[in-house]
Amino acid sequence: MPDKLQYKKMSTEELVILSQQNDLKAMEELIRREQKNIFTTFSYLSQKRENVADLTQEALLRLAKNIQNLKNPKLFKSWLNQIVTNLFYDELRKSQRRPDIISIDDEDNDNPALSIKFQLPDKKCKPPEKCISSELEKIIKSAILELPEPFRVAIILRELQGLSYEEIAEATNASIGTVKSRIARARGKLQDGLKSYI
């Protein structure tokens, strides 16, 4: 059995094949490689920050449970993005059925005595450049989250995940023409929304 360093040097395809043969170390390395990417994808897709960690965990769980079903290890990325996309749409459907909740940080204008505010010092943002790039990232993320959901999904799968138009069409059950149109419109909306910042 290879040691930990050898697993780190393996290609994703090799790790998938070993994971399908119940090699737990290969599965561990595969999850370690993918978790940040999945978390980032959900953080751009989901408007509710509190759902991102749960969605990521569920996606990784489905990856581990269903890897045996993947017939072609070369298509792992596309297969994994299908899991992520399906989970996002499932969550979207569920959230449409749930009533909105109010944050305890929200101000109560009718009764200021009931307004609760928590203030925690931010210790991480010291160098000005880091603050600017962090602020810009928040602005971009916010602009993406304001896009209509089909545009948001298409642009994230293209720009963040690097999927081809064909893979996005398959993941979203749309035609390639529709995918190209959504991505073009999403880019246009983002450019308009970010003009004053960039």
C-alpha cells in the first residue's frame, strides 16, 4: 500500500480508481483535494452562508458513498459537479418551502430596546492590500449572489469550476446555446454591477 506522500503525488483519476477499490487513504486524499473547491463553489451559489458548510459536508458524503457508481474515472470532475449542482437545487427547493428567519442581529425599529448587536473584533485584516483584496472579493461575491439563479449557476460552473459548455449543459439540464447565453448575460450583469469598483 502506498504511503501518504505517494497518494499526494497521484492524479485525481488514480485516486478515484483506488477509492473505487475501497482504498480509504485514496478516498481521504481525494476528499482533502476537493473539499475547499466544493466549499468555495457553494459559498458563491448559496445566498445563506449558514448552509455552505452543511452542503459541502453532504457533497463529500455523497462523493464517498457513490464513487462506486462512477463508470469512467476520467469524468470525475463532471460527476462531482453534478452532485454539487443537484444539492444546490435541492436546497433551493427546500428553502422556497421554508419561511424566512430573522437574524438576532437585526434591528427592531419599533422597539430599540429589543435590538441586539454583536460586535467581534476583526483581527485578521491588517495589511491594506489584504483588506482591499478581501473587500473586492466580498463585492464580487455579493454581485454574483445577486445574479438570477440560472445565470449564477452557469457562471460559477464555468469560471470557478472550469467546466466546458457541454458539461454545464448536462449538469443544468439545459441546451449548450442556453448555457452560452446565460454565461454571456451573467458576465454582462457582473461587468455593469462592478463598473464603479473595478
